[in-house]
Amino acid sequence: MTAPVVWLGGGLVAADEARLDPTDRGLTLGDGLYETLRARAGRPERAAAHFARLARGAAVLGIPLPVDEGALVAALVATLAANGLVDGALRVTLTRGPGPRGIEPPGSPRPTLLVTASPIAPQAAPARVVVAACTRRNERSPVSRVKAIGALDAVLARREALDRGADDAILLGVGGQVAEATVANVFACLDGALVTPPVEDGALPGVARAAILDLGAATEARLSPEDLAGASEVFLSNSLGLRAVASIDGRPVGRGVEGPIVRAIRARLFPP
């Protein structure tokens, strides 16, 4: 088995030799962003969309990008190959880099860029989901629109789900509307129409979500927990795939099995 290799500091390095500055603000303050990409046949999928989102998030946080799109894709491809993978999951982590003690950002940041690669997990069974009670997603914050590494609300919600015997949790926004799941966007089929919460309601602008909207397969609309309870299908989407929802708070969604809509969209976005 190939020993893990990462991209750090502008080149490949063995994972067990990789070192971060202990003052890196990603470590001390969660001051950074990440992207997760799926790779197929040695190439990252939807790389342009991921880079565009990373660039938008970096602009919001004021973190200079240390690479352009071409250099990032080259790093992704090199990391995938160095780990002996053709298909896999790639993660890009961008932080503001090292800084002095305190919350004020350094005037001349030296960003850290880390790329890791791992095998793709097998397709998961339909998820048992709960609506998180322990926390909510603040759709009024600009952070809700970027893929920030400080995902503590999602961590708390996933922990609650596991404690309640479920696989995942759906987070509501401040106004009580459906926002997203812990690491995925939410889609629901209501009266034959597929809908997903708008970004304004706390949904992360997901890359897979955008691809589904671009297919014309869904539209944006506000969803309530009651809407989900009456849906014929609910599924979760992220860049690694789609996962049907079998139940919410112990009540089955539709027939409690994966439905035809999620299967059809998966076949188009993530062909075998």
C-alpha cells in the first residue's frame, strides 16, 4: 500500500513528514476554507467550479490565493497520482497561515495550502436523518456562504444525530427554515417538483447543488420541516455523491427506500 502523500508548501511531501506552523490561524482560529472534490480517471471533477468557490470565499475572508486554477489542478492531479489513486476524494485546505497571538489578521498573510487524497467510500445506504435541536445555521452571516473550516455547528449536529441513533442531521436556519445537512445540501420532491433551499436560507452554494440546478432538475424554494415530512423523496448532495434519505426523526420518507429521482440524477452527475 502506498504511504500517504500530501501537497504542502508548494510540493509533495510524505504525510508523516508534513508539518504546519503551530501559529497557523487555521489551527488556532479556524481561519480558512476547504474544498472537497471527486476525482475520476486521474482528474478532479468540476475543478473550475470548486476553484471559483474557493476564490469567492477567499475574497470574503481576505485571504490571498497562493495559486491560480491551473496550478491548483496540477497539485490535485499530482497528489492523486502520488497516492496511487485514479479515482478518489481530494481535499484542498486554505488557511490564512501563521500569525501572532490574537484575532486580528496579519497585515501580510502567508497562506497555507494543503492538498490530501483518499479513496472514495462505497455508496452509503439511505440515511436516517434527524432535525438538529442543538444548534441552528446562521443564514445572516457571510460565513454561511463560504466553505469555512470552522464547521462546529455541523460537528454538534452530527454528534446529536449519532446520539439519537441516526446517520446525519438537517440544520434549520435562524428563522426555522431548512438550511442544509451537516456536509450536504438538501433536496426534496414535493408534489412531483424537486426543490432545494436557497442560499439566502442558509444553504451553502454547493458545487453538486449547482450542477443539479443547471440540469434543470430542481428549483430553489423555502422548505420547512413539515415540507420534508410530506415529501415523496428527500436526498442529500455534495461533491462526492448523492445519498437518499430513508427517514426523518424516525418517520419514513416516501416508502423509506431510495427513489427514482435520486437514482436518475446520480446517473447523470456521477456515472459509474
